[in-house]
Amino acid sequence: MSRLLITDAHLLHPETGTRTEAGWIEVADGRIAATGTGRPPAPGEAVRVLPVNGATVLPGLVDAHVHLLVTSLDLVDAASWTPGYATVRALAEAGRMLRRGFTTVRDVGGADHGMARALAEGLALGPRLIHGGKALSQTGGHGDLRPLGEEALPCCESRPNFARIADGVDAVRAAARDEFRKGAAHLKVLVSGGVASPHDEIAAVQYSEEELRAAVEEAGNHNRYVTVHAYHPRAVERALRAGVRCVEHGNLLDDATLRLLVEKDAFLVPTLVAYEQTAKLGARSGLPESSRRKLTEVRDAGLATLERAHRAGVNLVFGSDLLGPLHPAQPTEFLLRAEVQPAADVIRSATTTAARLLGLEGEIGTLAAGAHADLLVVDGDPLADLGVLADPERRLRHVVKAGAVV
């Protein structure tokens, strides 16, 4: 039995938004065995003791919107990658995410069961990977990136990719069943236009209510759920009324749709840092002018919508949605959210609330006994300064994954 005892630590409990006086946390076989304040238990001979000299220990962070396979913005070069090369690059990025403090990530378009297995078996260093396989896109939707002059239907659905095309109720059912067959923990459906798709409008509504209900029914049959890419109230309202559990982005939502999110007890995953970082790249991002105009639209509205969502009581979850060379900015999302949310609420979005979305409540995102021992040791108090979490190179002292110090 492997054991670890962390001593002289302030324990940050996201559930209550509190940070204890000097305390300790004991780990056994990858799980949290006990926590307390004051004098720690006497360690046995086989226990590794890690004194942290007044640092803060908190649960490992969750990023609920990543795309591990998108490690380059050079689409011409990426088109020539083999599946093996793309996977190796993705797993390397997963390792960097872990070193930023993200011990669990939810991939919402691209990652597969093989990547999740490699990480779970320790063949590559990285976070716990919750994957949804390929997102579903209608023809001409956010996931259909064919040039306008291309008439042929997409081929090679077996290749690594962000999305697959499925039109009509029967095709949506078949695609959903196929992704769940391959181990998807959720199903992502693209129900509005997007920034990266140059030929649709942000306000476009994609997929009919019947198609969405089919996806939701198949997810329910597999004890899974549906999350949707959407910005605009029309698309989000249709999705919520069809029974989806989660909305990605949601930058343009109005108050009525925010109230519907609360009524349905659904989740919202804003991804503000993606727009900030892509806008900084400007033309160098590779986005056409039409996409850069859409980027400005959603970027300008995102922070205000997040503030209204917070005030309305929406279940908010941390997400980054960064691509290629932008991945290192992942923790900067904390600083953006801190402009309109209290630090404790932002931390909950990356721990306990995220765990509830993923169906891992009590398993991750908490220091409770019995949870996975995914822990961070940071210098400073994140409740007083979220910059502690936004600067892992200087402030993140240790990452503990499943009880092992990385």
C-alpha cells in the first residue's frame, strides 16, 4: 500500500469556500484517507511525508472543454499527419496540462478511447481524460469544414477528427450509438454556427428538435448525456427543451435563456480565454476575415453574459477551448472570470461543479475522504488571489495525481 502524508498545509475546501489553519492530508492507495488540522498522525515506516511549509493544498483542477487533438493551427500541415503522430502530439499536450494543475480534462471533440486508456494505464503522463469522441455536425454546420467548392461527402470517418457529419434522425441515432460504442462519456452536438467555421453564422440554428431529441434519447439509453456547442438563445433554448444537460460557450445568451438553464438545472461552460487569446493572434491565427468578425462579436459579449449567468445562479463550469499554440494560456481563464465572479465560485467551477457535470461528484474536485488523491500544492491563497492558479510556473509547487507526486 502506497501512502503519502502532506503536512503543514492550509487545506482549501471548494464546497464551503474555506481555507483551514495549518493542517494535514493523508493519502493511501491513490485515495484521500483523512484530513485534519493541528498535529498530523504519526507516519509509519512506509509513509512518504511531504511538508509544504504553509502552502495551500486544494483539489486538482478540471478543464471541461479541451481539444487535445488540435495541437496546431496549421491546417495544411495537420492534414498530412498520421493518426499515430497526431496522438503522440496530443498526449504530450496532456502532460503539459497536468503540469499546469489540471488533473482531469473533458475532451469535447476529437480524443478517443485509446488516448484515455494510455493515460489511465500510465503509458503517458497526463490528466484523467473524459472523452466524448467526435462531435456531431449537420451538413453545412460548425463541424463541416469542407471548402464551398467541394461536392464530395467527407470520407475517412475512422481518422482522428473533431467532428463527424450526421443528418436526420436515423443518422444521428446511428452516430450517437457509434460514439457510445467507442466509449464516449458524453455526446457533443453542434447546434449553432461557430467562429472557426467560416461559412455559417453565429446565430444559425443547426439540427432540428427531432434530431436533438434522438441524440438525447440515445444518450439516456447509454446513461450518458448530451452537451451542445451554441452561442445564441434560439439554439440553446431548442437544445434545453430537447433535454440536453450542458451548453458550451453561450456568449450571446439573454436573461430568458439563462433562467431556462437554471430551471433545467443544466450546466454552462464559458470559454472566454479562447477568444481573448485568438484575438491577440489576429490574422496570424489563420482565421479568415469572416471568422475574425464573429470572434469579435462573441468576445465582446462573453464577460457580461458570464456575469449575468453567475447572478442568475446558473451551474457554471470551467473550460478553456484553446487550440494549438494557445494551450499554455489555459490557466488565464481564472483571471478573466475573476473580473465578474468571487474567487470561491470560480474555484468551484473547476472542482465541485465540474465534478457534478462529469458524474464524478465526491470522486474528484474535493478533499473529502474517499476521493481520488488528485491534489495541488500552491504558494499563496487562491481564495484571496486567483492569480495563484493562473501562474503555475511560479506558484504551483506540487501536482499529486492519484496519490503520486508528479
